[in-house]
Amino acid sequence: MRFLATADIHIGRRPAAVSNAFAERFSCANEWLRIVRLALAEHVDAVLLAGDVVDQDNRFFEALAPLQRGLEQLADAGVQVYAVAGNHDCDVLAQLVDAHTSGNLRLLGRGGRWEHVLLPDADFADVQLFGWSFPSNSVRENPLVQFPLGEVRHGLAHLGLLHADRGASGGHYAPVSTGDLERVHDMRWVLGHTHLPDALDSTTSAFYPGSPQGLDMGPGERGAHGPVLIEAEHGRVSLSRPAAFLAPVRYERPEFDLGKIEDDARVEQVFLDAVRQLVAGLRDEHPGLQVLSLRPVCRCESALRATDIRKPLEPLWGGGEAIEEGSVTVLFDDVEIDVRPQVNLESLSRGLGVKAQLARLLLDLQGDTVDSTTVSLLADVAECRHGIEHAPVFAGISEDDSSSTLLSDREVLVPRAWALLHELVLQGRDNAGG
């Protein structure tokens, strides 16, 4: 049997950081219809949806028409659809299923109770499919505690549909451990909730297919997205993510090394050369790419200030201008300039004063280990970040409950330390000349 698996379609939303024309063209509703076309082209037996098919409960009428249209196309080809509800569509997905008239959409695990079906039928089943749905938009319990191990039939391929927060020790989104997922032997879990796709290999037992298309510039949305093809035969399951399945819209936050910038006259050309090189590389792995939204980080050495280097590039995003690279339209959300002074950190660190202290800090942050002073500084940054992320004013904006890490805090500190050092060097030169 062949399946096309995906999750977190979020019908009702449109991709951010692209122009309105592209946002409508590549809306999540249209992405669902593209998944339908892929399923038909691949002659799959069923489509598997691991939750958050619809963006929010109030999207019923916006989601009904495109969902119904795609389901009817699948029904005409004899393709079944099996889904579980996530935290976003815990109520509305059941309503949509009940309103659906083609009869080929089945919601598994209503009310937070495990359910399983034998595919294609009870007499000649090759696959046993398990599913559990969110009963409400907040579930603090691990749903795998109630998994019906006694219902697992030997000799079949086993697939599980679950919307959950893998690896979480707590939270509102059905936290599950990797060990609990692996406890069900020979089960391949299709997970929803995290939009960033997992890498696939022959040993993968539980994976996030990710959202079929990135929705914004967030870390979990960048890179290539697309559904997963599952093949089950004689109790064995294989996974693949063919390049042809990848979404036509892609978000990236690349790092460009612009080298040494002596004046702002060559900034635009060096930048555009870096963009073209990036697009050329992406075409090989992503042949169906049509829209690439970028927020580059441009590193360079210069005696110019970041504002001077940034100014020639501002028309690219300020006026919404696009660059056409063959069949790929490149859009710019913003550009971050990470300009560094032309100094030798090792030499500077041996001196006295603030610049020497910054040089020592940068050497430490960019090294493999950090001393006790830097560890204390990172702890202060982590505490500050946690306070901001959990401030009442931001409550409900993001469902990610990710804590600060040493790596992320280094990433915050390094460019800011360089920026401060760069400004101090410039001030020193200005003072010397004035």
C-alpha cells in the first residue's frame, strides 16, 4: 500500500513575508489542493493527516470549500483520507468531517480515545493504522500512556497518527517521549505539531513530516517542506521525500560572507552575486522552487557603519522589489548587516580597556569552551530571554515553549559583541582624526 503523509496544513492561513499576490496564490488552501494532485499522481491508496489541518476553530467556512473540493477529487479516484485532530482544529475538524459528503474522510481517535483500523479491509489487511485526536486545545497528559498495546496485530505493517510534542517533559500539547514512541515495536509514527520536517532514514520510527509548506520566516518554517511518501508491503515500511513533492515556496535566512567592503559602491553587486549563488545551489535539491523569501545575514569587514552598508540594499525590501532568477522569484523580508572591524582579536585581547575585554569575550564565545565569567553572562542572557518570552503581554502569541539554550544565547551575544566592538573602533578612529 502507498500513502501520502503530511500535517499542519493550517487551511485558512496564507504564507507571510511574501507579497499579497503570492500569499493568495500559495495559500494553505491551495497547498492542500496541491497535496491532492500529488496523491493522485502517485496513485496512493490513502492520505494521512496528522492534525492541524485547519488553522483555527473559527475557520470552518473558509476551510470547508477547499477541503471538500480536494476530498471529492480523491474520492473519485478511490483514495481514502485518515486524519487526527490537533490543538488548532480539535473541534472544527470533527465538524468538517461530519459536513463532508463524499464519505472518504475518517477522523480517528475522537475525544482523545485511541482508535485503529485495518487497511484496506478487515479480511485482507496489510496495514494497521492507529490514531488519537486532541479532545481540546490543551492536553497536558501523555496520550501514549493509554495506547492499546493489546490491539497491535502481529504480521502487519503498523502506522500511527498522532499530534504531539515529542521530547517535551510537559506543556499543553500532548507531551510524549521518544521512549514511549519506540515502546510500540515496528510502529511508524506520523507526528504533527512541529512544522520543521525531520530527516528520514531506514531507522526512523517516529517523524514529523512537517508542514507541507513553510508559512513564515520562523526557525521551524525555513528550508524545504513537503509531504512524505510511505510504502508498506509484507509488514515492512519505507519512507521517502521525493524532490518533486517539495513545496514551491521556501523561506531561508542564509549567511552571506561579503568579504571586505571598502566603500558602499560595490555592496549591491556583491550581495546579488551571493543571492544568485544561493539560488543556483537550491535549484539542484529543489527543482520545483518558485518563490524564495530571504532574510539574509550579511557578514563583512569594513570601516563603514552597518547603516551605510545596508542603505544600497534597502530598495529590495522597502519597496517590495523582487529578483527573477530563472524560474525562481526571490523576495526579501529584510537584511541584517553583521559588520566587523578589521582587527586581530588575538592581538587586541592582550591589551587593556573595553575593546580588549570585548575581544576576549568574542574569542571565548567563538571557541569550543567558555570560562566561568562567560558562563555567568550567558546565564544572565538566558534569564532575560526567558523573562521576555514568558511575559504576560506575549501570552498566546506563540505555542512554542522552547527554552533558551547555550547555543542560541551565543548566537545572540556574538553579533552584538562584534557590533559594539566595531562602534568602539570607529569612535577611536573618529577621535584620532578629530
